[in-house]
Amino acid sequence: MKENMKEKQRKGMIRDIIILGIAIVIAIVLISLFPDKREVITASSWEFFIEMIWILPAVMVLMGLFAVWVSKETVVKYLGETSGIKGIFLAIFFGALPTGPLYVAFPVAAVLIKKGAKISNIIIFLSAWACIKIPQEMVELKFLGLEFMVLRLILTIIFVVIMGLSIEKIIEWTDKTKVEGAKDNASI
Amino acid sequence: MNITVIFINIFAGGCLIFSFIKDRKKTKQSLLGAAKSFIRILPIVFIIIIFVGLLLGFGSQTQISKIAGEHAGFWGVFLIALVGAIMHIPSLIAFPLAASLLKNGASITTIAAFITTLTMIGTITLPLEIKELGKKVALLRNGISFIIAIIIALIMGVIL
């Protein structure tokens, strides 16, 4: 599993470098065809580069730290046992910690399902992991402003909780109406 | 320099020092992880940097606002949300991209839809999600996420 992930990462890296190469070639061709645009293009690219370089290393350090300090076991331990409002808060809290990309969260969620955690908490945890990350919110604050960031955050939390609860209801309902079908699904 | 930038760097530095005092080995391990993810993300950063440069160089404000601006209408928002759902770029890079689009004529609604679907929905990671969580949960989560992303975007467009 881990080897598989590494292999995928390596392939993704090669693909990105190839796309980067193509992008550079296109940029060079376009700039030599339209030399009058050169200044605008290099100026906006440079400005963008400076903005990124001040933020990215700090965010990466934060993610690295939390990935090491907040273990998957801790998350499973707390989320597996709590339900109700407290469960929802914990799901959002653990999801929001800066701990790596979404695919890291799927195995954690799978363990949670096996441990009998509530579906709503798992969905909320996954969605929080995907879009309510703490460093992500800080970057959003910097680039899109306080109003945009806060409003989107509040709306996202509200709707993610609603989504988690409704998916739980849907799963419960379909499991009840066709128990056999659910068994087939679970065995896959 | 921007206050948020200073804050993030101080916050990261503080956490780093705290972690170093508590456990040197774990800190080393996490820094290694950070360096790896930084290198992993670099090519995409440069792709987006070039893309933004070209976009602002060649795409005029009226073109951008025609596709993603106030007059794009519901289907414009829908289309941008779809692009966000399919695309696979780290959200950290998506925010500055979104900011430059916003500055150049895109509307709040389309930008909010783009960012929300981009972060919440993973078409590339969908097979893995199905494998780990089952078809029903994975498809429901991604499908409903798309709908709520559009709702969130429309509400934001009305309020802001």
C-alpha cells in the first residue's frame, strides 16, 4: 500500500514536470510572438511568485509538524467513541488540523467505519479535512480577504454538517429498505 | 508585507520551536516531510505562476468577466464549479489564482464555487475513496458536495 502510494507520487511528479515543460515552451513562444506583452506577463508572474514563496514553506512546515504529532490513532480514538454535538465538533476539529492531503484521510475514515463511528461524523470529518484546513484558511484570508474567508467558512461548516446528517439518514434508510443490497455493497 | 503572511510564519516558527524542545527526532522527521511535500508541490506552483502571467497578459478583463463574471449567469457558475471539481491543484495555490481572477473581473459567486468544489470534491481520488468507504458513501459525499458548493457560492454572491 505504502509502496503503491510512493509509486503514484513519483508518477504524479513526473507528469507535473512534463506539464511544466510544456507550459514554459508555450510561454516562451507566446512572449517571442508578442514581445509587447512581455512586461505584463513577467511582472504578474513575478509578483505571484513572491507571494507564494513567503507563504508556502511556513504552511508546509505546519503540515509536517501536525502529521507527525497528531497520529491517526489519536483521531480514531476520539472520533470512534463520540457522537452528538460533541462528535460533530471533534470531527471538524480533527479535520481542520493541518495534516496532509485528502487521500491520507480515507484510510482513517475506513478504520472509523469499521469501529462503528457515526456516518455523519465520518462525512463531516472528511469534508472538514478537505476544505476547512487551518493553514488553508489563513492563505484564503490573505488572498481573498476577511469577509470572503469568514463567510465561506461559516457557510461551509453549516452545509457540511447538514450533508453529514442527511447522508447518514439516506444510508440508514436504504439499509433498512434493502438489507441484502447493503450487504453486497459492504462485501465489495 | 501582509499581516497574514507574518502571522503564518511566526505561527509556524513557534510550533517548530515548541516541537523541537519536546522531541528532536519527531521534529526532524516532520521537517523532512515538509521538505518532501514542498518539492512535490513546486512544479505545480510554477505551472500556475506561468498560467497566471499568460492569463493576465493576454486575457483582457472583459474576457474574464464574460466567462466568470457577474453576467456569466447560473450556467457560468455551474461550469466553473465543474472545472473546480475536475481539476486537481492544491488549494493553497488556488487561492492566489482565484484572487488574481477576482481582481480581473471574475465574480464572487464563481470564485466561491470554484474554490469550494476544488477543495471538497476529488475526482482523481474518487476511486480510492470508493475503495476505502464504499460506493454509496463516496458518491453521495461528492455529489452532494457539488450541490452545496453551488448553494454556498450563490449565497456568497448575494451577501458580498
